Amino acid sequence: MKKRYLLALLFSHLFVAGGGFIMGIYLLPIMTAPAAPQLSVLESTVQSREFSGQFSRERVDSDLLHWGEGEVSISQDSIAFIGKLAPGPDYRLYLSPEFVETELDFNRLKSSMVQVGEIKTFDNFQVALPENIDPSNYVSLIVWCESFGQFITSGTYETVAQ
């Protein structure tokens, strides 16, 4: 009887500790994220955009915990996103020469992609576009979780008619 009690106690404590660890991984990025940029900050990129596109929840490898939706604007010096991303750690923004909506495709094409920068907010973001990157050489944007190798969302973009 005592052995069963100790075993139950051990498993219950491991279960609670494991659940706490998993919740910590999910909640820590939310608690430590900087404030999202205001729409007025993103407006200059939106007004001077050369390309526009959309992120969608409806991607093959997007799911309940890994998704994004909203509008993307690309100007000569930055990429602005107005929308929402599922919270998570270590998000990166990539440009790809092909549309990608699965982890398998991402890993297959990663060598032909270019990493633009880190994403630190989940409601709207703005990432500086390095001078050596020409967005006209690519057709798709991908949000990728670098730490866990997890696809978050993607979208294609097109030239904006002037």
C-alpha cells in the first residue's frame, strides 16, 4: 500500500511539474514580449509599400498553436505586419523564392531562402529589411520558430499597383 501511495505521489508531482514546464514555455514569450508597434509606426511602411500580401491561418502545417493572420507590406527598407501571430519563442521572418506551407517544404527550400530578421511581437510587427535583400527576387514570406523547427504561417506577396 505504501509503495502504491509513493508511486502515485511521484507520478502526480511529475505530471504537475511537466504541465508547469509546458505552460512556462508557452507563456514566457507572451510575458517577455515587448509592446507591439502602434499602427501609426507601421503606417509609413504601408504608405510606401512596393509589395503586399497576407498571412493566413489556413496553411497545411498551421494548427491551433501555430498560426498567423493579417496583412503584410514590404517597402524598400522594412516589412510591416498588421495582424496577429500565435505566441511562441524565437520567431524568424524568411523570404522564399517559392510558396511554402509545410515544415517539409521549409526545410527543403531553406538554403534558397533569406532570413530577414527576428519577430518579437505577436500583434503587429515591423522588421528592417537589410540593404542586400531585394524582395523582388522572392515571392513568399514565412514565419518560422527557429528553436522548435516549427512552421507558423506563410503568405505570397505581389507588386502593388502604383
